[in-house]
Amino acid sequence: MARAKQYAERVNVIKRIKLGSKWPFAPVVEHNGRIVRDHVWVAGRDEHHPEGRYYLEWYEAGKRRRKPVPKFEDLLQAARSKSIELNALKVGLLLSPDAPVAPEPARLTMNAAIDDYLDYIRKHRSVRTYRTYRPILGVLFRNSYTKTYVDEVTREDILKFTSDCFDLGLVPRTVYDRLVTVLQLFKRHGHKGLVESSDWPSYVETIRPIYEPEEIVSMLMHSDPDETMLIKFCLVSGFRDREIRYVVWRDVDFRNSVVRVTAKPIWKFRPKNYEERAVPLPAAMVQQLQELRTRRNATPADLVFPNTKGKPNSLHIEIVKSVAYRAKLNCGQCVTKHGNKCAEGPYCQRFYLHKFRHTFATEHLRHGIDVRTLQGWMGHRDIQSTMVYLKGIQSKDALVKVNAGSLASYVA
């Protein structure tokens, strides 16, 4: 077997790798004075082993000692530091510590890692996020990953998970999101760079659908006063579903014509990305909200769009679908996973709350609001999330040039 790389002839750099059912130690491969990452000598051959972890090995008082080094980037410095320490002990500059070398930490099993991460998500993220992650990690990935320990993961395991997702009939965009969740789990436990750029599923980045003016007018014509207020607010605030559910009158600043997204501990609601924000409202909307508050004799802590018991209303989506059905806007082709046909009831999948948010962003960009300003109104942490709405925008100047061009004359 090739000799392990040494520093000051006292410290060896080795790696624990998997060979069959065993986990032996192997010396690292060096090239031009540098350690080659994940390459070790096995029976005189240079082999690639991304699994396992690196160790320092030395002899002290006639006994062999080993110490794990968690990160490859720290390996060289750790070896040099240990070499200096051993030389100092040899010449008497340091006293040998009485305490024994700490034992190697227990290896983390994948089941324990998943349970630990889900517990972290449950305590630090929203209930919705936890309910999304739980089946992905607790069921889908747990069944896909066939190894016992976290540190055994390789790129092949991630590719297998991706293939398993496709085998279940998931579309590329969904598989992409599932992959992000799994890689976040490994990142939390110190494993990065598990996939290459070509490993990510490719999907079509669609133009965000919006409500057309005719649809909005028709829905407002076929809605009762409370439904009308909900639809108008969704349209001009750009709020997310849960933000609408938990908005209270205190959040509406009638003097400055803005509405705020704020945390509601009593309802266990906190804004996405933990960032409160303010969105300007049209004067007409502010006036109508003022009239609604006066009519209800509402207090600042009351919800603006509650259910019949004054509690958060989780059925706003049903209101929108019912109004669309009454307005005869259903496409007549949708069938829900429960077999409900939109031709026969309020089940059309083209009508949902988040589509108002798409409309809000698209219309503001169309009328000259800059992307940075809109990013703040939308509550996007990453401006790329806001820029996707630019795909649905057509410059008025560009349209004038299209109509004035020679191609337009051919179809006139």
C-alpha cells in the first residue's frame, strides 16, 4: 500500500472509505505537492472515493491517534498545526495533555438527519412549509435513499432520487423543487456540491397568467358587496393568500393610503421571509375600505376579510371560484383531482387568488413602475422572482413600431 502523505514526517493524512461492506483507512493521493480531493490509494491504484471523511493520523506515547477533519478546505492547515504541536511536545515546549483524545463522533443516520431537519423546519418555518417538506423528505426521499448514513451520500444517490420522482409522474418543475428541498437537507449537515449544473431538471419558464380586464369586470358585476371588496383588495394589494387572510384594520393606513403586511402572533402568522412591508393603495380603494370599516363599526384588531365568526377565512379561494362560475367564466374543461368538473360547478382551475398577485405585478410593470420598487411591494427577497413578470410585458413603444412596420402592412 502506498504511504500516506506526511507533514514533518509525523502526521499522516488519510481518508476513511467504503470498500464492499467495510470502511478501511486509505492514504490520500498527492499531485504536485497538493492533496487531490476524494482520491486515495487502494492496493497501489489511484481511486476516486467521494464518501467518508478525512483524518489526521499520528503516534503519541507509542500509541496511534486519529482525529477527523470535517472539511477538506481545513485539511492542510490542520495537518500543519498538528505537526507543529507534535514537534513542540518532542522538544519540551508543550506538555502532553492528560486528557485522552476525544472519541470519534457517532455517524449520523439518514433517518435521524431527516427527523432533525423536519423538527427544525416545524419550529422555524411556517406550517405550510413544514407540511410541504414532510412528505418530500419523510416519505419520498426516505424511500429513495437506500444507504444508512448521511456521509455516504454521492451524486448517484441524488440522481436516483430525481429519477424516482419522474417515475412517480411528477413534472420537471415539481422535481426541481423537490431536489432543492433535499439538497437543503444535506447542506444543513455539511454536504454541498452533490450535483452538477447538468443534473438539474429542465422546465419551461412560463409567462405568469393574469386576469384579463373583461374577466375582472365580469366578476365584479356578479359579486355581492363583500365579495366585491375581496376581489378589489386582492387586485390592488398584490397580497399572498395568507396575507389577505390575516390583514386587520390596523394594517390599513388611511392617512397615507397604504396597507401593511405585519406579523400576527395571535394567529401564528408571520410574513414570508420574515419581512414586513407596505403597499400603496389607490385612493378609491382606501375610501371604500373606510366606508366598510365604518359600516361594520370594526375595531383596529378586527380582520378585514373574516369568516362569519370573525375568524381568519380560509375559503377566499372558494369565493373567487363561485363568483367566476356565476359570471359564466369557467372554461368548461377543468376536472379536479376529486373528479369535479368546472362545466358543472365552481371548480375552474383558471380562477385562484394568486392570479390576482400576478395581475398586480404585470399591470404595475406595464404602467411604468420600476422592478426594484415592485420587488419591495411584492415582498420578494430575490429580484429574479420579480423579473419573471417582465416576460408578460409588451412595451407600448414596441407595439407602435410593430404596427408601423412592413410586416403589418401585409396583413392589413
